[in-house]
Amino acid sequence: MKGYGQFCPIAKASEVLGERWTNLVIRELIAGSESFNDLRRGLPLISPSLLSARLKSLERAGVVERTTNGKNVSYRLTESGEELKPIIMQLGVWGHRWARSDL
């Protein structure tokens, strides 16, 4: 994602969290998904390549940690990712209240 070129904390946070699917990947990690396949089941419409890109981006930003145990790869939120929990949950509350659709 191209940055905003600003030092504003909201702009900097948006550079990390503002891309499509990013907040939903975080939501799935909050809900307990740990493996790539768990994340794919929780986000069935995301392409594998895009999910991989989002995970790598979140890892570079220090929000997600990737661990390997033999052939098993798992993902978990770091301390900074854990701090996003109430923000993501509140975003869901706001969306439920104000961003309803006809679906």
C-alpha cells in the first residue's frame, strides 16, 4: 500500500490496517484461527495469494508472528496485534449498528 507521507498516527495506522481484507484477517486471528487453512475457512472469498500477502504485510508491521514447527506453520497476534482486539470488536459493533445492508 502506498503511504500517506504523513506522520499523523492515524495515517500511520491506516498504512498498516487500511488495505482490503486486513481487518478481517485480524478478526479471524482474534477468533482463534492459527493456520493458513483455518484463515481460508474463515475468509472463503479471499484468494490464497492475497491472504499470503496480507499475512506477510502484517508480519512486517509486527502485528502477526509466524512460527514454524517442522512442516506446520502457525500465525498468532503479537502484543501490538492483541491491542487491536477492542478496536476490531468495536468496529464490528459500529458496523452492526450503522453499516447494515440488504443482505
